[in-house]
Amino acid sequence: MSLLIGIHINEAMAANAAIVSKVGDRVFPIVAPAGVEDYPYIVYQSTMGEPELTKDGVLHDNVATTITVVSKSYGEAIEIANEVRNELEFVEVKHDRFAVTWCSYAGGGEMWLDDIAAYAIEMSFNFETK
């Protein structure tokens, strides 16, 4: 179920001690809350793609997710982004209501966010879910 990918992302971030030690519970869907002052944090946003179909039905759903790490320190942003990638890429996980059967890194980039004077590392991932 592609609509549940946020559950997987939140659980994966919470399971990684290195991420939790830096970010705590500041992992937000779609947008960080207005006025968030604690850094670093992670924001994710997903787009549900067309499912893979077979003559027997749905093989899996496709989900493209962008995960952005925001920090006041460039080095810290890179370290956290690396941990995020290692936590998600090539991992298969069975959750109560769905499973993530594949995840691949699709690219990313770096940027400076003038409005909050922070660094951002943006990464794109492709998930397959059942």
C-alpha cells in the first residue's frame, strides 16, 4: 500500500540511533511546522505512481519519495543524509498493513535555504510496496 509509506519512513528513522541522536522526533510529512526552531530535521513528501499490474492483479505499488535533511551545519546535514540513505536503500520490511519490497536511491542535491539560513540535502527514493 503506497499510501502508508510515511509509516515506513518514520519507523526507519526512529530505528536508527545515529539519526535519532541528531534529529530526535523531528521527522515531518510534507512540510516542517511553521516556526520550527530546532535543527536538524527531516521532511519527506511522496508521489504515488501507477501500480505494476499482472493478469492476476496488482504486483506492487510504486512510490517516489523525496526526503530532505535540513541543518544549520553542512557537515551535519551530509552525515544525517548518509544515515537516511543507508537506513532505506535496498531494505525490505514487512509492516502490519503493508510491506516495502524494494527501495532504491534515485539521486539528490544540495541547497542553501536563504529564508531560514540552513543547508538542505534532498534525496529521491523509489519504493515498491505491497
